Amino acid sequence: IFVAGHNGMVGSAVVSELKTQGYKNIHVFSKREADLRKDEEVNILFKNITFDVVILCAAKVGGILANDNFKADFIYDNIKIGTNIVKACHDFKVKKLINLGSSCIYPKEAKIPIKEESLLTGLLEPTNEPYAIAKIATLKMCQSFYDQHGDNFYSLMPCNLYGPKDNFDLKSSHVLPALINKVHTAKVENKNNITLWGSGSPLREFLYSKDVAKAIVYCKKNVESEDV
């Protein structure tokens, strides 16, 4: 099993859950060992090791500010990672690819609760549109390789995640670690108030990284492309 993105919040939780459930043959690689944005390095990796299962957690991620400030990086890096991994999984006959996406792929004005059928029915949230397009591209690649070649590739779309190894930098973090940072700093500095972004009216749904890891490992064991 190759867990791409093992140093991240989700990837590290997946590796931990796999080990907890008794899996031994787990492969992880640093960016120095294999830059997933470079197809030649990805191909060498897959040529040297036969992977039965690939779990794609690797991505360039960030909160609203980072997505807005580094749009080119977010769309380029994530499209390269997605296309390289999906194509390598096909070329080297990987038995199952589970691609982890994001709920931001759905339209900004999608009806709540969001349904899978809402995908591509409206405009995306502008601040993270480049990231969302990259994630949609990888999802559609998985679907297309299944449709054309019968490859057992599919995608999972979690809601907002939090947990160990999260990013607490206010310049690049997501909403929950940013809130924790602000509240903790206010407590340490003995302040009576904090400033939050937005109107306060949006509703968010959060999922613990270790819980999504359990779901991913469950899917690894029980879900195939034909079931999705």
C-alpha cells in the first residue's frame, strides 16, 4: 500500500490506522525521495515497487488566504500530482486507487445538504476555484480511467477536516485550526476578545482526521469502483 502524502494530517492518520489494523507492507516517501509533481520521478517510483493499492492524500492545501494568494501554485501542483498518480496507477496496473478530494469541488450555491449530483451545476467559490478545479480534474480522471479501461479508481470527498498535524499558521490554515490558534493566543495574552472573519452566518461541517482515516481504510477493504 502506497500512502501518498503521509506527512500531512490525513495521510499520517491513514498510515496510523493501517498499522492499527495490522497492515505491514506500507510504503511512504518524502518529497525529496519522490516529487509527485514530476512524472519521471513518479514513474521511477512505480517501476521500482509494485503497489497493490494507492491512497492519494498528497496535495497542496491551505485556507482561504493561501488559496487566494497562490492560485497558480494550487492549480498547477494539484493537477500535476493528480494526473501523475492516476496515470502511473493505470500504467503499472495498480489494483485500487483511492483519491481523496475536497467538498470545495461543489458549487458555491449548492443546496444543503450537498448531493453528488450537484457537481458542475454552478459556479465555484472564487477564492478556492483553482484548487477545486484541480480536484475535479483528478476525480474525473479516476472516473474516466474506470469508464474506458475498467481501472478500479475512485474518489472520496470529505468535509472540512481537523486533527493532529494540522496547520495552525494564520496565513495558510483552515478555519478550525485558525480558531484554535486565535483562542489560545488570546488566553495566553490575557485578551478578552478575538476577531473572526466573515459574517458568522455560514454553517460548516467538521470531521476528525482519524475518523476519515477509518473510513478510507474501510473503503480500501470493502468498496470498489463499481460500487461508487
